[in-house]
Amino acid sequence: MFASTIEARKLLKLAFNASGANLPGNTYTDKTTENDPTRRSVVFPVHPDDADEVIHQARDFFQKAGFTKSVPKLYTTFSLYTHRTYVRVIAYKG
């Protein structure tokens, strides 16, 4: 089962708190496809030093809540002057 965007945000916040990481000030939700207007990607930036613990906690919270199809994943982007890490999870508008 997929989490709703509201549930995904709640669980990601719990994962940040459980890992002792600072909760990001800016988070966002993106549409993922034109074919499914309710499918979303919930994204929370995370400090690279905290990323492993946050993703571990997030996966545990989602699994325990029964959201087996909403699996948090880490993504990293690099550019000339920046290195950004994000926790991203697929959820449905709701």
C-alpha cells in the first residue's frame, strides 16, 4: 500500500526526529507523471552526515505503518558548487 502525502510527511518528520537530525525548513512535493494526476514525490532535504540514519529510520517507520510500496530512498545531486542530498518517497495525494 502507498502512503498519502500527508502520511508520508508525518513519517518523514518522525524519522528526522528519531535520528536526531535537523528537520529541513523547505520540503516539497512534485507530480511524478502526467498519466496519474494523484501520484506525488515527497522530498525532504537532509544533511549528508545525517542521511544514513534518517533513511534507516524512515524505512522502518514506513514498513511498520504498512506502506510497503512507499519506500523512502536517498538521492544526491552534484553541481560545481553544491552537493545536495534528499530523502524522496512516492505517495498519493490525499
